[in-house]
Amino acid sequence: MADVIRVAGVEDVMPGKGIVAEVNGKSIAVFNVEGMLYAIDNTCVHRGGPLGEGDLDGEVVSCPWHGWEYNVKTGACVNNPSACVVSYPVQIDGSDVKVEV
């Protein structure tokens, strides 16, 4: 059974931005796309760049190291469809953002 872990407050994830959280030893990026929150692995599969520090354009984040792009809703890689990252279910509980890992 998956754990549901608090990663931030709703106010911590600004619209059009991402944050990074450590959850059970995993680095996870959480993004706010027009008020909806999404979570994916923070590590780019290309060279390990921190996706949570990348620029978010709509629902696509660009890795700050080499520009690989990922859909934050699904984890699908725009550049290479066979190279995706894991996406995690997000729950809002009051003012808490929780991720299921």
C-alpha cells in the first residue's frame, strides 16, 4: 500500500512554478498548473537534472540542464516518448499538499 505524505502547503506552490520535496528518500517535483497540482520524479532521465528547478510552460517543464521537456501531468518526455519519469497522485487536504508514493 502506498504512503500519502505531506510535502508542502498549498501556498508554497505558486501558479506556474514548481518546488522540490524529499519523500521517503525520493526527490519529487510538485508543480502548479492553473491551480491544479501535479507531482513527478525530480530527476531528468537524460542527465539527472533537477526538474523542479526548471521553467514551467503550461503543463510542460524544461530541465534546467539540457532542456529536455516533460509533461508534469503524466511524466511523459516530450523529446523522447520512451523516456518518461514517474508521476505521483497528489491530494489536497485542507491547506496541505500530499503526494502518494
